[in-house]
Amino acid sequence: MTVRVRFAPSPTGHLHFGGARTALFNYLFAKKHKGTYILRIEDTDTTRNKENAEERLIEAFKWLELTWDEGPDIGGNFGPYRSMERLDIYHKYIHQLLATKQAYPCYCTREELEAEREHMISQGKMPRYSGKCRHLTESDRKTYELEGRSFTIRFKVPSQKTLTFKDMIRGAVTFESEDIEDFVILKSDGIPTYHFAVTVDDALMKITHVIRGEEHLSNTPKHLLLFGAFGFQLPEFGHIPLILNESGKKLSKRDESILQFIEQYRDLGYLPKAVINYLTLLGWSPGGEFSEQEIFSKDQLTELFSMDRVSKAGAIFDPDKLAWMNGQYIKTADPKKIVELAIPYLKNDGLFNEDKPVTWYEELVTLYQDRMNCISEITQLARIFFDKDMNYNQDAKEILTTESSLIVLKKVKELISTMDEYTPNTIKKLLKDVQKATGFKGKKLFMPVRVATTGAVQGPDLNTVLYLLGKETVVDRIEQVI
RNA sequence: GGCCCGUUGGUGAAGCGGUUAACACACCAGCCUUUCACGCUGGCAUACAGGGGUUCGAAUCCCCUACGGGUCACCA
């Protein structure tokens, strides 16, 4: 049996961490077992579908380099891969349930249901559909039809049935059918509900393992019932723990206090490999000889991944650790790649002048490569190279006003004008000469130069900084403070 | 509230009947460096939710309680 798994999002917004990780686990599981990974769009909630959501979703996945073997954009042998293009299929199966009396039309209006619900709550009971339309006679139905009432189709949930399945992560999970109401499978607009679409699709697409978020755990008995009603072969289920926010709640798309959309991280200059690495470790760990390792390539993850090492408890998302991990990837990346990624940020902030050679930018970005946790930080880091006016804070002013500083700076200015070749190496020699001439060394020598030319008391290698700044700028800035 | 699931330091987690209970992030200190960062070294942390069992021995197995989360729609 070849493994077939799917990620089945609804096109209602941007791809967030929870969805991305569910997709990722499906992907890794498929690759691990040399199986097929499918993207399917569950767009049955036509009121919540967003215009470009599917394109955005696909774009985000492409960025993450999580590609599928079958999907709405590339097709496959089990299509179509959008629910709304499968309406005929669903209707056929709805009819089958109707014909075998495993489902029935319900003519209750929303208002009636709402009133019923409130009544039950007022009596201290749990709101639950009474199942009254189950018992409608043929003539009752005729009457309603003639009234032009719209209807839904509900599934007839059998009574006193114990529903058990073996979850790949949690082991045996049991529900009682008594606790499940006759749920709607076809909405009054003729579109099936999620529960119906998902089971029919999973069965017809020959999905072998349903790997999804824990929020679906309590939906599973409904799906079990539906699978049973059709005599479909049951897939295995694995419910992965939720990703939680700082306060331990499920990550909500509406929560703006936290960045949780893949696109946001892409825009900040996170590397997809880092995001994949971090997300995989959120709720899963390789254990054994790899339990002390944090950085994994996708190939390694694919090889190591297994569902039985997915943890059961929800995991709180830690942006700091993601940032650290991204920093690790940036530090070890090919400098050329980082330069390429950084230039758009510089351009965007107006820090890219065509008159400067590309090599200058390459050296600039490389200078900061191991100081960045994400690429967008380059614009802040490299700001000192583009500022027109220097801002000196208290620390800087103190350094600049000492007598030794002035002596050093004057000497630098004097000697720099005599330089023919202006490179990090010759600058190094220059500073050496200044040391000899003034007698100041160490902090007393370097600090004034750094502060005068960059405005900061800290920063990367001074020789390179002075070189990249250019002789003129260095002289200009020194003149302004002496 | 019913049902379901869960509970190892602030966070991610290792551990699967016998350990001084790893490792990583964060935090702190030292070293390195002209400085900062990187890196290295070390440290901090009231960590096995609580209570009963089972066992010679429980973080590990069982039960109860507490707490947390998920879910109860013509949403997915």
C-alpha cells in the first residue's frame, strides 16, 4: 500500500504557522514513506472564501519549497482538487445515503433551530438538535416542499454506538454516538458541509493517513460514521498537537500580537529552510542520537520523521528561538545568497545607489552576515553608511570630547590624505602609523575613529568599515567633530 | 456544562521501571575582540501538576483529583 496524504485548507486567508506545520508533517510523512502528498482546497464555505487565498497559499508553499504531487494547480488522477468542483460527486453520495435511509431532509429554519437551542439552554440542557425531522412522514415533507421551505440533509446518527479508532499519536480514542447530534451533511444551498466533503474526498482520493490538527479530534467520530455508512475503507488518523500562543491558547488568525503568517516571515527575510526546521521541531523531535541536535536539513528531517515521535501536548510558539535558528542559517549560508536576498531591502529603504559597484554591496552585506537574525535587519545595521548627519549619543560625545581623541583624529585626517591606495589593509597600516605618531593605542586609538565615522561605540571590523565608507566620507565626518 | 485530549525548568524538548533528570532558546558571567556581535566556556532555573496505588525501585505502569486546551454551527 502506498501512502497517500493530503493537506486540505480552506481558502480563507493567509497561510499561518498551524496550517504550514500540518502541511509540513504531511509532506514529511509522505516523503519518508515514498508516498504521495496532495493539496486539496476545501472551499465549501462560500461565504468565507477569499479572493486570492488559494494563490497566496500556493505562493507561500512554493516559498517554503513544500511541493505537492497532486493538487488544483497541477491536477492528478483523483481530481478535481477543489471541493466546489466536486459538487456532482457529493450529490451522488448524498442520494445514496437518502436512498438507504441513513440521512434525511430537515426543514427546520435557522430561527426554529435557534429558538430550540435557547429553550434547551434555559432548561439547563445542552443545546442539541432534537432530530425531529427524522420522523417526518411523506406527507409532512410534501407539505413543507409545497410551502417552498428550504431544507438541509442530516445524517442519521445511530444510537448507542461506541466509536473507537486508533490515533497514530494518541492511541485508542473513544466516543459515544449518543453524544453526537444528527449533523448536517448538505447545506440548504446544496453545498455539503466540511464533514461530508472531507470524508468523501478522503475516501475517493484513497487517502491512507489523515494527518491534521488536534482541533479535528472531536470531529473524527462523525467522519467515522460517514466512512461506515458508505462502507469506505478507513484511513488511519493522526491528530497533531496545536501550536499555542504565549498564553497557551490556540493560535488565532485574528491575534495580531504575534506574527504567525508565513508571508510575514518571508517579508522579514527569514529563510524558508529555517522556518521548516523550526516548525518541524515544534511538536516533534527525533530523539535518540539526534536529541541534542537542533539544525536539520530537510532531507534529514524527511529521513528521521515519524508520527510516533510527535508529542501529544500543544506547543507554545517561541519567536525568539525561530529568530535564533534563522540566524544560524544566515551565518552558514553562502554570502552571495545573503547579498542577493539583502539588496531588495536596501533598495526598498533607499539605501541602494547605482553608482556604487555591486562588489561594494557584497562586502557590506558580508560584513554584517553573522550579526543578522533576519535579512531585513540589514537596513538598520548598515544605516551608518548612508546617514547624512551623524547622531552622537552621550557615550559617543564623551569619547569625542577627550583630548586624546582629538589628537588621534587630527592625526588620522592628516595621514589619510597622503594615502594612495585605500584598502582595509592600508587602513590597518594607517592606524598603526597613527598609533606610532600619537602614542595612543587600543581603545584610545580605535574608539574615537569609530565614533567619529559611524556615530556608534560598537560595530563590525573597523578597517572594513572605514574602507567601505570611503576616504572622502571618513575625512568629512572627522572634520565635523574636530 | 457534556465529550475528547493533554500536563518534565519561562519556552521547545530528551527520557520509554534503576540517570547527578540530557540538549537547545532566553537570561547571567567569564574568555575572545579596539568595541559590539559571532564563537567558546561556565552558570542560573522551586522542571517531572497533586494524591493514592503496583513494584525491591517510579518522570516512566494503574486510579483519582486539580489545572490547561480542543470541540460541541446550514465554519472549516
